[in-house]
Amino acid sequence: MAGVDMSKLEADGVTPRSGSELYTSKDYWEYRFKPKAEGGGGDSDFEWLASWDDLKRIVELVIPDKAARVLLVGCGSSRLGRDMARAGYSRVVQTDYSLACVETMRAAHADEFPGMVFAVADMLRLPEDLRAAGLLGGPAGEPAAAAADPGAAAAGLFDAVIDKAAMDAMLAGKGDVWDPPTDLLEQAHAVCKGTAEALRPGGVYLQVSFAQPHFRRPYLEQEAGWWAAPPTVHKVDRGLGYFAYEYKTPSAAD
């Protein structure tokens, strides 16, 4: 497929032979999520880092209200949104910057969750893409136009945003972890700024990552105004152990 060097992939047609820089390529993800019948990698079910069973305790602690409006960014083909819906979370919106991913996930959920919302949105321009999809209020906070998807939640701000390995992919294989390069800091800045803008006052940003706090927090805390306080860092007991960074936007009283 154009844009993807197949010699860099394992025999399964999706796994990079070495390193992780392919994970930063949009062309790679479009290929990976495109059905095999259309010349793609056919990835329709892959769980990065941790599953709902691994995260259930943390998510239900951080987002106790099952009616909360929750945005999953960089959803990929994860089962997290489906499993959250099965656990009672009724207003889950899933986004990815890959059109092939969104189309694959929408089709995979159509029977069990026909009203679940999927939309194409890039984390680097999250508010703009959410507004274009009718899923976020306008620049002055006024409600956006109703989304064309009849299952879309009312336009407005989100109660919680969850990133499970999406920023990990964005930063993969680049730079010195001890001395973050400027371009990656700028990308992370755009992600955090956009995430904070999409959240209501007192809203929750939960990022699940393999990165240890002393490596990841410099990316997430570039501006004091984004978060009300330093994060609560939850350990995810999976494999060698991962981390879930819980931030909250300032409340109206702050």
C-alpha cells in the first residue's frame, strides 16, 4: 500500500520488524486498520497496554458517574469503549485520526451499540475536529450544531477524556527520553491544550502509558493553567506495570 514500506513489517503484515517509529506514521495506521480484503492489515481487535479488566478499578474510581460524557482519543481497535458501555457507561464517544479505524470500529459496534459515536479527530487539533463533527461547543462555548449521527451525545464539553497509549504512539521511537526534543514537546503541548479545552471545569484527563512519571510528566505539565493540581498516578498491574495519570481541569471555584 502506498506510504507503507512492507519490508519493515513482520509476516503478520502489521507488526514493525524493529523499533517503533512506524507508530508515528498516519499512513501506517490507515494501512493497519484497512480491511485485508481492501489491501490493508486488517486490524480490527487489538488491545494496547491494558484491557478493561486491568483498568476497571481505576476508571470507576476516577469516573464514578456512568452517565458522564467520556471521550476516548486515539481509540484504535481497542475494546475499551465497548467494555465501558457494557459496564454501564452510556455516553462514550470514540475518536481516532485514522478514517479506516473509525469506519472499522463503527461497523464492529453497529449491532450491539448502534448509537455509539465514532468520529475522525486528530489529537493535535482536537477541539477543531470535535467541533467540525458537531461534538463540542463552539469557540465561545455556545452549543454546536446537533451531530448528524442520531446516537451522538448532546454537544458541549466532556466530563472525561481517556488516552490509552495514544500519546505513547505519537512519541514512539523519537528523541532522548532524558532530554525531550522541542518538536515532541510542541506536539504534546497541542494535545494537552486541546484536551483541557474539550473538558468541562473539574473534568478528568486520564492518560494510560508505559512511561514512568519522571519521563512523561514533562510532556503533560507544560502550562500551569491546564490542570488544577499535580496528577494522581495510579499503577496499572499488567505486564511490567503501567501508569495511569489522572489530571483535573480547574473547577469554577479555582
